[in-house]
Amino acid sequence: MDRSFPLTFPMTRAAGLDRLSAFLAEAGADYAAARNTDRGPDARPTTSALSPYLRRRLVTEAEVVAAAEAAFGDGGAEKFVSEVFWRTYFKGHLETHPAAWTDFLALAAADRGRLAAEPGLRRTFEAAIAGRTGIDGFDDWAQQLVETGWLHNHARMWFASIWIFTLRLPWALGADFFLRHLLDGDPASNTLSWRWVAGLHTRGKHYVARAENIRRYTEDRFDPRNLDEYPDALDEPMPPREVALPAADAAPSGDVALLLHLDDLHPESLPLGAARVVRVGGLIAHAEGASEAVRAADAAAMRDALDRAAARFDCSAGPATGAWAGALPVVTAWAPVGPSAAVLPEAVLRLRRPWDEAAWPLSNRGYSRLRSAIPRLTAA
């Protein structure tokens, strides 16, 4: 592909705050009307493009919402704030339905095994991830994803729908493809969004990519042919079972070692109570098969967080290797379901932010319950 991609993501908190300021000054006022339009990788995005920073909490949902409401007022920011809460909802929903994640991992592994045994499936899969299907738009998005690590949210929905219903490829392989390449690849948002498109998250309610919709919201850049526009939703034998939201730990008093991970890289705002941080370690756990670009972004984000933590707490900060914490108790921000949570040592004390403590218990069913509580939550 012979084109330039101007949208870049320096993985620092300062860059995230700059992106937030630019969005509020430029595209924010038109967000509600323009957010579904994908004008292409060479145009200014119609969304905030904050997701790589929110995914790692280089900037937090709370400060993004507060900034938007300060800039546009409650009414003017309503649609954008609601979209920010979708990210919170997905995390809370996966915390109370962790089998959605483990089932996805098992399905993706099984489907990768099928690729070796089924030549027809393998050919379709390889054409899809290389952008060689001949489907207008879809091929561009596949190549853009691999080259840049980012796609407009509406393009992600079209892509997933075409992958599942037109190409008849397993949804878990598509979710795995996204998670490997997206710079904002989030276990909760990615897994549950693919399940929603397939008709599994809200059973029987799927998202269907239609040519007219793609033409309209890409401003006639793409005109795909031969899409299956009347598919049935996918089904599964048993939806993920709901479990109780695990309780967080209380922050201890006295000296502690703080462990940073990729789900929360804003230690300055972590509710530490009377704990005194005297040492900081960083733990990086990538999704399986993460691209070099994703790995580099993770490493840069962790370096930035460690540098800020060292300055904030006036202590040493580096990789959490060996006996980095000594005999100190170790505290960390709550790691939601995903790679970070899977590798956290058992003895670590997990602290939950007030934002998550308030919103996640409202995220165990459909989004409407959390959405109705947004005014109360943001006021608090």
C-alpha cells in the first residue's frame, strides 16, 4: 500500500494528554454527529483516538470524562462520555464473566489447529489477514491494521461482521488477529465486541455490515459487493456463567513496593491510603502473539510510567525481576481479566480504583443499567 499514515501514538502520558487536548479543541464538538464516519487513515479521526492511552491507563477514564464535561457541559459531552463508559462496562462485564475470556483463548487455539487441517479455511484466513479477499474496504482495513495498529471503531465493526458472516471465518480467529495487532488491544473490549458483532454477547442480536452503510460512512471511498447482509446470528451451547465480582484488597500502612502492569500505568492517582511507596517494579505481560509494534508500545508505556513513578515517589523504579521487592509487601492496581492478571503473583495486594468499584457492579448484565447510572457516577 503506497500511502502515509499520519496518526501515530507515542506511548507516554504527556502524549495522551496532548491527544485529549487536541480532541477537545478540534473534533470533540462534532463527535456525536461525526463519530461513525471513517474518512480514512490520512484524515483527522472523527473519534478521540485516545484508546491506546486508555487501554494502559496512561490517561484514566475519570480524567477524560471530567475534561470532556468541563469543555462541553453535561449535555454536549453526553455521547462521548457514554462511549468512554462502554470501555468500563466491558471490563466490568468480563470481571463477572471471566469464562468469556478463557473460552475465547480455547476457541482461538482450537481454530488455529483447524487451519492446519482444513486447506479451504486456511486459504480464506490467509487471504483475510493479508487483505487479499477482493472485498472493497475489508482488504484496506486488514492492511491498515497490520501497518498502523489502529482502526476507526466503525471499521472494526464492519470488518468483524464481514469476517464472520461473509467470509464465514471463526470469530475467535478474528478477535485473535485484532488482539495481536491493535495498539489498544484490550482483552475485555476486544473479546466482548467481537462476541457482540457475532450475536453472542446479546444473544441473537448481531451486527450486520451493509454496503450502503459502508458507502455512507466512508463517504463513498468503499463500495463492497456480495456481502451477506441477511445472516443469522451465531449461537453457542452455553453462554459464559456470571460470577461474583472479586473483592479488592485494602492498602496497607507503612512502606510498600508498588508493582506496575500494562492495565494501569498512572500510579500518581492510585488510591494508596497510608502506604508509602519506597520501590517500584514494572511487569509486562503481552497477549500471545502480540506484534512487534504492540510490544514496542507496551515497553515505551512502561518506561514512561516507571520514570513518572520514580519522580513521584522519589525512589528506584525498574523491571520487576528477581527479588526486586525484597521483604516489602507488594501492592498493585487491580488487573482486570487478561494477560496481566494471569501472571500477577498470588501474594500481591490488589487495589481497585473508585471508578471501577462504582461501575463494575453495574456491568454484570446489559449496558443500559450502567448507562442509566452515568450521571450519578460522574457526579461522584
